[in-house]
Amino acid sequence: MKYRGRPILAAVSGFFTGLFVALDLLFFGAIHLDNIAVTVLPIVGLVAGIVLAIWAPLGRSRARGGSPAR
């Protein structure tokens, strides 16, 4: 199976995005430290990063047959 995206890079980026969102919510007082969202948000970010990298709706389109552009 050929992936169009970079799943490892997206997983790491998604994890850190979820972690920083959880820390922001924690520091701004929107959630408390004993809230489950502090644990769940990094995991959701990790999974979302992997799924989006495998699906990869953005980026270059696949090359089509025909003459090359000049």
C-alpha cells in the first residue's frame, strides 16, 4: 500500500499539537489537571495525524499520462 503522506511525521506532529492544546487549556484554566482531556487530547492528535497522513487530501495530485509541461 502506497501512502501519499508521511505518517510518522504526522503522528509526531499530531501528538505534540494535542499535547500543546491540552497544556494551553490547562494553563488558561479551561480544564483542571484531573480532567481526562489532558490525557486524551495527545492521543487523539496522534491518531488524527496518522489518519490524515494516510488519507492525505492535500498536496500534489498523482501524475497523469500525457506529454510533460514545458
